[in-house]
Amino acid sequence: MNNFSIAIVFILFFLMAGLLIFYFQTQQSLKDIADTVGKLKPQMVLRPPNLIRQERAVSQDRLVLLEVELIQNPKEALEPQDVALVEKARDDIKRCNDELKQTGDWMGTPFDFEWTEMFNRMPTVKAMYWASAEGLAAVDHQSLPGDPGSAVTGQK
């Protein structure tokens, strides 16, 4: 019985040694996988929310300046560079808002406004942009939707 006990102890010892080697190799493989995945994480560098809000404010300020200019110097229609300015501001503001929402820093009204809310606060630019977009006379009308780039552009 003595030889049998020694054989059982050796078998258990080799099983434990095998399990320990398997465990450490698995841990090393998982560490290598985690390092590889860490290198593959998003290439996009998250910007601080204040920087995103500042960029959005610059775009909004350009629209406000256009609104002031149109009030001080009335025009029949927007010039092509003014239309391009409105469209670029729209894209920039929407991109900044989406980025704020993605990072979880979106605060909502009254701190963060959607594009339509900002655009509705500029009735002269809105009316003239709609007139340019639809080829109609400029009319300030409250029932016009706020987003000329939306799917309901042709509907009033």
C-alpha cells in the first residue's frame, strides 16, 4: 500500500503542476490579447467638452453675425457664400452636438441647443435661407420647420 500512496501523490503533483502551467499560459495569452485589443481601440481622440462647445459657439457666432448683417443691410436673397456659411455652420453644429452626446457631456436645454433650436433663433437668416433653398420670396413664417436639411424640406 505504501507504493500505491506514493504513486497517487506523484500523479496529483504532476496534475497540479500541469494545471498551474496551463493557468499561467492562459493568463499570458489573455494579456497578449488585451494588449492587442488596447492598440486597436478607437483612433478618434476624444476632445474635452469645453473645446467642442467652443467650436460650436464659433459656428453659431458666424450665424449670429450673418443675422445682424442681414438686419442692418437687408438683401433680396442670400448670396452663395452666405448659403454655404449656413450649411457649414449646420454641419459643424450637428457634428459638435453628436460628439457631445457620444461622450456623455450633452447637458441639453438651456446649456446645449440642437441645430433647429439655434436656427429658429435667427428668423432673418432662416427665412432667407429657406427662400434660397426653395427659390421662393423670403418670408418669415413660424410654421417653417427649423432644419432645411431634413427629410421634410419640401413639406410645409
